[in-house]
Amino acid sequence: MKKSKLIIIVAIVALLVVGGAYAAWTSRTTVSVNASSGEMDVAISATSVGKVSEYVVFAKNNITVSEDQKAATVSISNLYPGAEANATITITNTGTIPVKLSGCTQERISAVDTTTNKPLSATDASMLIVKYNATANTKTGQVKASDTSAAATATLFSTATMVIEAGQTISFDMQILLDKNAADSTENALYTFKFTPMFVQAN
Amino acid sequence: MSKAKLAVLIIAILLLLTGVAYARWTEQVNIQILAKTAETKLSFVDYTSRLDSGSVSVTNAEKAQATVTFKGITPATGNTVTLRFKNTGTIPIDIDDIKVLYVGGYSDDYKNDIRLTVEGYAGEKRFLQKDKKIFQWKANKSSSNRDELYQLPVNGIIEIICDLEFDEIKTIDNFGQNKKEDAKKDTDSSDIQQNVSFVVEVDYSRFNQN
């Protein structure tokens, strides 16, 4: 064997040995990164009935909450001028991040005379007044705000800065009353309102 | 780049920006409020009568009104009709007054001899009494009293007793000369017959929470 060929064979063998040695001294490390996002969610967690004027029909079973706890229906009957009914709807932050009340909308869906099925006049339609008091449990304690409207559409609590931490609540006390000056033409009327509290992520 | 392509590009950018703007998470809760108002209604139920003479009919009896007509009543008799009204609404009502809106049918010759008394009762409780000669009712047909006389509960009933008295006429047969009533003195009281018709209305208002 020629000397040069021998050198090449030795070099190859040496390289193989080095490779094997290198292979023996390395190992694989796997780093797993689990990045789960927060959850934002709110749900109606409690309802209650407050002061109810004499002869007005309104009890706990007149407030129903949907199965997904995202909607509630408040049914009051036999209202008359000056009479009121009070209900409280409590909403809990059921998510994992704080939520902020960004505002509420009130929309009058209808105001009709049930004997004729005709809409009430604008004046009669505005005789049903809803007053809202919001109480939020925030990091700094309870924060309260009030708003009211008898308008067909209204934006409420637009200036309120209420941040509700996860697991905490915000309650809306609603006072529903028929104006004491309501005319006889508001008899046998059905008023339908929609009140929508809206939340955004706090940060 | 053509204008169309530029427009498409701008819209695409705006949509992207909109997407960014709505990237914040939102949640809402919907609360529906249904509020039904009460009904105030007073309804005529029926009537009873007690007659010494003639006949009585009650017509146009609806809501809070009824027309009472006595026919062929004779002197020295008393006739009574009792009207019943019921609160068929859903809240109590305030009875403010009982009005006699129209009186007619009688002869002026006997306007001083016929008296109409109207009384309002709720059970044993009398809450109103008005007693006038028949022509005086006509003069005061629009009297109104907005103060509550009685608060009638739901399904409660009031009775309005209308008592019509026709006095004994001072004729030749029983009093001899009577200068003031010359028209009557030659008449035999047994021949006198009068008709009287009047409308009774119950003035009521809605119960109001003060």
C-alpha cells in the first residue's frame, strides 16, 4: 500500500471515531411553550325584585333568564300613573380578564295600545320611565353610577369607568315607573324596552 | 395603477384597519323589559225597581251611564230604580261624583211637584246623596266634584238609588182654591200622569299612586 493511501485511510478512520465520540456527547432538548389566551365572558348571575307599588303585578318569577345567562326578560303588569316596580339584575365577570363597562343602550321596541294594537302617541310612549343605578365591585371598591331615560333610543352610562375584575359583579337596579301625569290613553298599553349593557376588555 | 385598482387597494386597507379597531373583545347582555299598564273600567251591571205607579225602563246602559225613563207616574206616588255598576278594571277607581246629565219628559206644570233623589251606596255605606226638585237637576247638570267620594276596589259594586217622588197635587178635590196653581185645580189628580227621563253618569277617575 502506498504511504499516501494509508494516510487517507487513517484520516477517514480518525474522523469516524471523532464523529462517534461527538455523537456520544450530545443530546436533544425540547422546550414546549404553551401560550393560552385569557377568556372574556360575562353572565347574568342573579336577579331580584325590589319595591313594587300596590296593585302592580311583579314578582321574582316575572324575571326569566335565558339558559346561556346572556339575556333576561322582566315582565311587569298593572302599572298605573305614579306606580313603580324595581328589579335588580346582577352580572358577573365569568372570564379570566377584567372587563370594562363601555356603556349601555336602551331601545324602545314598541309602545302599543293592546285593545287596538295601534302605537301610542309619542307623548304617551314617553310616559314609561326607566331609571338605572349601576353598582360595580372594582379593585378600588364599589363604584356607583346612575342614568335615566324615557327616550325611544338612548345611550346610557357612556361616561362611567367601571372595571370589573374576574369573578366580580356589576348590578343594575332598574326602577320602572309610569309617569304620574300619564293620560287615560296610556291605559291597557304594552311598553317593550331593550336594555343592553356592553363590556370591553379592560386593557 | 388604474383607478379601480387603487380603489380596491384603499378599501382593502380600510377593512384591515376596521379589523384592527374591532380587535378588542366585547361582550353584552340583553335585558328586555315588558311593562303593561292597568285598565280602569266601570261597567253597568243591572237594575232593580220598585214602582207605586207607571213603569220604568233603563236604556243605553253602558260603561258608567244609564238612561232611566219613568212613564205614567201619578201624583202621591214614589218610584225607585236602583242601578248597579261594577269595577271591571284591574285597579281600584275613585268615584268622584254622580251626575244627572239630562232631565226631561215632564210637564212644566208639575216641575215643583216632582223630586228626584240620587244616592250612592257601596254596600251599607252611603257616599253621596243629592235631593232636588226635578227642574233644579236640569239647571245643575254639569256639576262636578273631583274629590274622591269613594274608592271602589276591583270587582267592587256601587248602587245608585234614584228615587222619584211625585207629590200629591193640590187640586180642587183635596184643597179647594189654590191661586198659584190654577192650571191644576180643575184637574182630577187621578188623571194626571207624567213621564220623566234622565241620564245618570258616574264620574270616576283612575286610582293614582301619590
